[in-house]
Amino acid sequence: MILAILETGKGFWEPITFLAFALLVCLTVFIIRMFGRKGFTYSKDKARAFFSGNLADENSRVKASDYFWGFFEAMKPYYNLIMKIHTGIINDYVLWFVIVASLLLIALTLGVFQWV
Amino acid sequence: MIENIHFIAVALLIALGIYTLIFKRNLIKIAMGISILASGINLFLISLGYRAQGIAPIFTNAAIAASEVQAKMVLPAPQALTLTSIVISLAVTALMLSFAIIIYQKTGSLDATKSRRLKG
Amino acid sequence: MITILQQHSAALLVALPLLFAFLTPLTAKLNAKLSKLVIFIGLALITLTAAIVSFDVFSTGTKLYVMGAELPSVAKPASLTIPVRIIFEIDAFSAFMILIAALIAVVACVYSLRFIKESTSKYYSVFFLMLAGMFGLLSTGDLFNLFVFIEVLSLASAGLIAFRHNEVESVEAAYKYLIISSLASLMILFAIGILYGQYGLLNIAALAKALRFSFVDVVALALLVSALAMKAGSVPMHFWVPDAYSRAPAAITALLVVASQACLYALFRISFTLFGAFPLIQLIAWAIIILGLLSMFVGVTMALPQKDIKRLMAYHAISQTGYMLLGVGLGLLANNSAMAPFGLKAMEGGIFHIMNHAMYKSLLFLTAGAIIYATGKRNLDELSGLAKKMPFTTIFFIIGAAAIAGLPPTNGFASKLLIYESAYMFNPLFSIIAMIVSVLTLVSFVKVFCAAFLGPELKELADVKEVPKSMLLAMLLLAFFVLLFGLFPSFVVKTIVEPAANALLNQAAYIGAVL
């Protein structure tokens, strides 16, 4: 009962099996890693950080607003439109409700009179 | 026409309330819009329960015969609904106005187009 | 004692929060320690009652409670044809929602212990009032009470959103929230008036039986659906959600998520139970599906560029609401058709997602609250390298982020898989959109994780410490449930989600319990 398979309509899902498999993969990775060279030592020279081909400053960071710059550049027309809608003015919030309610009403009215 | 005048008033009040909510930019006027809307709906509820020459639904020592009860007595439910709704809209109005007061105290403005520090 | 508690549990579910909302400030006047004790007793009693109610409903079926009747479980005397008293009707779906609300209430209360430092008695008083509104909304079987409890819920929520009233943004968010909620509830009241004017009934079950679907009823339906969709925060009526969620104290945001879902509950109750026999119900189903798809996509794309950590999460809350609307909308579309088995699966996914969402979203909001509590900053640009300073918060954030992005083996994956695979049977496009939205969700949480938790430690954040233990305990509780439900999804679906979905689909049973 507790470990039953979750039927999802077209497939199924069983997390315990998934976890067992994930564990197996981890084990395999670990075994492969054991074949590696012994006596490797970590030093700062072997793990230097590069940023766009230049040696990076230890304390440099990417700010949150700079993430996914390319995505926003590509989606600019969409974001220009959608940001214009989010005005933050309470009157516009009400206006959108009135628009949705009247659209729904029109759709239902058309449906009702066709159905009658 | 004339017997439906209260429903026309209801429609006018609701339309006026929604107009105020959409087009008036003053935070106090927006609160008034909600109040007007609430009055329209209260009027709607109370006019649903109206019955010409009806009497109060008190059965003890009622002045009418038991057979007439169905025809004469008014259903108390709409009045109860309206009373509850009036009390609620009073609380809403008080809270809205106190928010408007705080916004005015902090920013010196009641303009809805300026009161948009949260956007995007 | 226990039998009385059991018999009157449905009424106590609303009465107890009201009582403690009154007692908390009263005892705070006498003694601060006593007030803390009263809050704990109140919360324990309310949780116990909610557990008893849910257990009763899941083991013995729909529970009726008639206010003021000699026998609370008898809907009406035999001499009457319609119920006249106020009736609470709790079926499996209501019980399911009550369980969620009680769990999040406990977590929010534990979290608030150290999180809220000033005017605690006022805070807990309104907190209990909010619980009263929520439990009432979830258990009522009467349309007018639905309106009253929505109003109680909105008033209490607005008061708590403006809790930090020295920040003008909080008051602005509360003002906007209150205008939107009172507009929605007035439209609901108008719709109730329309229905009452025609049938003279307020009881949902009796009204569902009497409805003749005239044109005026359709007006009422349109008003109810759009108003409740706005209260649930679906695009394009979602603008209040980021404002209110981002400015409320974190524990209240978690509770606001459940409050929105209570309105989602009301939306489903109206469309499945009240208008279940409506010949054009497929139009409503399509409206719900379209609102859901829009919410999913617009919510997540608006979340991506956000800099305020809680505002980002609030947009994700909108996007996740879309999944619930899509899943349950598909169930409504397929009701009584050849696609019904897939519709049921989609509904199970949607309803399971309600529970999962309440857990992982609350967890994420609590971690965001912990970051703001520890650093005093909410802008992601000013945060960096918190992972070393707040290791436990980081772990909880990773669990929550994995769940919202739908990574196995968390609970979010199980419910999303149910929705993907059943939605695929209706239209592959639905699944594709749902998956793209899931990927974008992951992308945006990777951004939060990298920006706030990884990266070099900043000078101005040098003396940041891990948050107090009570806040960590609250987060641990939610993280535990997220993983538990992720590991045993079939058990949860079988025991509580499937009865809830069936209760929603079975209109005749809901009507039959009263008439």
C-alpha cells in the first residue's frame, strides 16, 4: 500500500526504485573514480578561476540582475509589453477584472443563446 | 417601469462604483467607490425581499390568520443578509481609510498613480 | 470531552479561532507569559479539531453540522422540503484543504515565535481571525456564509499584510489587496443576491438541485468565477499577488498562499458542485484552463527578471496556481465524457499540487523570510555567499527549489508528472507548456541560489548569523513533509487526494447529504 506505484494516466512513478537506481549510478561513479591516479593534491594553481578567458578576481561576482542577459535580450518585445501591463496602479488592477468578467460573460451569453 | 425603479437604482449605483474604481485616481475616492458599490448591492439585496403590504415574520400573537402567513409575511433572510453586509462594509471602509491615512502621512500624497512603489 | 469535541468539531473549527482571537489581546493586557501560553493552547486545540474533522471525514464520509439544531447531523426536520438553518458541510475535498490549512498554521505560528518581535498580541489576534475565516470558508455549505468568511479572511489578511506599517510599501500593498478583495467579495455577494432572488435559497446543495440555468444564473456564474479566480490570483488578475506576498511578514505570506488556495477551493466548489449540471460547463472548464495556461506562462516569465527575492517567489506562486487550474480544469472538461479517466488523473494531479504547493511554497517563503531576517536585505543584487553563514537555510532552500521546479524525488515532481501525462492525452500542447514553465522555474531558482547563496562573501554581510532555532524548526517540518510526500506519493494520492477528487466530481453525493 505504502510503496504502491503511482499511476499517472500514461505512465507511472515509483520514487523508491528511482532512488535505488540513483544510488547505483552514484556507486558506479565512485568505483570509476577509484581507478583514478593516487596522490593528487589540491593547490590553488590547479584551480584558478577564469571569467571570459581572463583570470578572474577572487571576489568578483555576477549580480542577480545580470543573469540570463541573452534571454532577456531575445525576449525584449515580450518583456516590453508585459512590463507595460504591470503598472502597479490600483485602477488598472480593477480594469483587468472588469475585462475578464465581461469576456467571460460574453462567452457564456453567446453559448446560452445558441444552446436555447 | 416605476415598480422596478429600485433595480434601476441598483444598476446605476454599481456602474457608478465601478466607474469610480477604474477612473478616479484619489485613494479616498477609490475607497468611496467600494462604498458606493456596497450600497448598490445592499439595495439590491433589500429590494429582493420587499413585499407590498407585508408584515414582520413574528408568529407569536400574529394579527393574521395562519392561512394568510404565506401571502403576508416577509422572508427575514434578505434583511439579515443586508445587515451583515452593511456591518462588513463598515469594517472594510474603516480599514481602507486608515490605510489611506497612513499612506498620506508617509508620502504626503493620495494619488494612486504615485502610490505605485510596488510594480513590475 | 472527546465525544463532545467530535460531535461539535465542525462548529468548533470556526468558534475556537474566534475565541482565541479575542482571548489573546485580553490576556496580553494581564501578563505576557500567560498570553504566549494561551496562543499555544489555542493553536493546539485548533489543530486537534482540524485533525479530528479530517479524520472523521476521511473515515466515515461527508460531515454535516447544522447550527442551532437539536441534532447537528440532521440537515432539516422531515416537515420541511428545504434546509433553513446555517449548514456546515465538510466533504473529502474540504477536509483535505482543512488539513493543509492546519499544517501551515502550525508552521507559521512556530516560525513567528522569534520572527515577530513587536506587538505580538495584535499579530496573533489577527492571525487567529484569519484562521477562522479560512476554516469557515473551507467548511461552509451556505453561499452567504461563503461571502462572510471570504470577507473575514480578506480583512484579517489585509491587516496582517500591513503589519509592518512603518514601511509605506506594506500599507500600499495592503490597500491594494483590500480594494481587490472587497471588489471580488462584493461581486460574489451580487451573484449570491441574483441566485437568491430567483430561488429563495442560499444552501449550496439545495441551490445546485434547484438551478434552472436561466440567463441571469449565467451572469451570476460569470461573476462568481471571475471574482474567485481573481482572489486565487490567476493571470490577468494577479497584480495584487506580488505586492501582497512580497510585503507581508514571511509567516503570513505562507498563510496567504493557503488563503488563495481556499479561494481556489471556492472556485472549484462553485464550478463542480453548484453549477455541476450546467449544460455549458465546458465553457467554464475552458475558461479555467486558459486562465491556468496564462498564469503558468506569464507568472514564470515575470518571475525571471525580479530582483526582490520575495516578489520573485510570489510570481512563482502565480505560475504554480496555473498548474492547479490546468489540472482541475481538465477534470471539469472531461467530466462525464470518454476522457473521464484521464480527467480524473489530471484532477488528482491538480489537487495533489495544491497540497504540495502549500508546502514547498511556504518553505521557500520562510527561507526568504529567514534571509531577510538575518541580513535585513531583500534585493538579490545585494546578497551573496550566504551558504557558509546559513547552512541550514541553504539546505531547506535547495529542497524547496527542487520541489517547485519538479525535480525527482520531491513531491512537486509527482504532482507535476500526473498533470503532464494526463494533459498530454487532451492536447500535447498543454504538457509542452507545462514542461517549459517547469524548466523556466528551475532556471529562475538557479539564479536565486547562485546569487544569494553562492559567490564570494560580501563585507557588509560579514556578521550574518544563522536564524534562531524555532524558525529552523518550522522550515524543517515543511522540508520533512516535502521529502516524505515525494517518497510516498502513491500512498498520499490513494488516501487523501483520490477521495478529494471524487468528492469534487460527485455532485449528487454533496446534494444528497443535505436533501
